[in-house]
Amino acid sequence: AQLCETAESKEVYDLLLKEWKLTKEVILAIEEQEELLADNSYLRSSLDYRLPYFNVLNYVQIELIKRLRSGKHSENTEKLIHITINGIATGLRNSG
């Protein structure tokens, strides 16, 4: 949310967040669960195990985007951003 540079992009972010929360709420209601993956402890454990790695990649990605937008970046910055995207996608595998 802090990367939103314009009111328009902040509105898009807010809309996506609102829809994500609504979708989560509906899925939990349909599944009659209080939390996601309540009935799949294996997948939940697997994601919990990988979460610290996702967090690091997300923080690196945010810093790289900030540098790219500010003009304080190297020639490899865009490539590194794509690497973080691929790393997160690979780490999520078929769960994300």
C-alpha cells in the first residue's frame, strides 16, 4: 500500500484488498471454517515453513521497486525484481 504513488493506484489497491477480504470471508463461510486451510494441516505446515522465505523475497522486492521508481537503481534492478517474482511463485507452487 505504501508503494501507491497516486490516489488512483491507492484506490485500486484498496479495491483489491476489499475484494480479497470478501473472497476470504465467503470461502470460510462456504467451508464452514474459521481460518484458511483449517482442514489441511500438511499444506498449512508447508506454507508456514516457507513463509519466512516469502517475507524476505517480498521485502527485497519492495526495496527494489522503491529504488527503480526513485531512479536510484542499477542496470540489473528490473531483472532482480523478476527473479523475486519467480522465487515467490516457485515457493508457492500449486498452493498460491
